Amino acid sequence: MEIKCREEGNEVLVIDVAGDLDARSAGDLKLTLNEKIEGGKVWILVNLSEVPYMDSAGLGVLVSGLKNTNRQNGDLRLWGLQPDVRNIFELTRLNKVFQIFEDEGAALASF
């Protein structure tokens, strides 16, 4: 899995994730999220457009990131869910918990 961070606009940090987000790789994303949130970045957009597969470990990291940003009056939003990943969010009803967008422009405009 590959993780890249970039700033968009004044407040929003975009985290681009590529590769499977599973038990093997979720720890890397968790470390990145925790580091950025502790550093004051509480408006986070996670780009999942290059993530073909996600398991419960990946979901757990995203839920944890959402809770941590919300605790600091921020938010963690998602965009670019591939069909298999979208199905996981729908089955777990996490699509009702996260704000999920089809494209980055709409997601950034939502902040």
C-alpha cells in the first residue's frame, strides 16, 4: 500500500491511498492519520479511488480517524470508493456514518 499526503486549500489535508487496505497495511494508514491529527490536521479527505480491496481492519482505521477528527471539531470524509469497497460500506451501514463523494472536487467543496 502507498500513502501520500497533500494540502488542498487552507484547511484540508488529502490522503491518497493506493493498494489493498487490509490487516497487513492498515497500521500504516493509522500511523499517518494519528500523526496528522495530532499535528492539528482535523479536516481530512481520504482518497480511496486506488483501493480495490478493504477489510474490517481498514474500516476500523477509518472509523477511528473519523472519531479522532470529530473530537477536535473536524471531520474525515471519503471519496472515490470502488464498487467492492462501496459494498462493504453499505453492508456495514458505514455509508450512513461517513460523508462519501464521487469526485474530489465535490468532496473538497463540502468542507
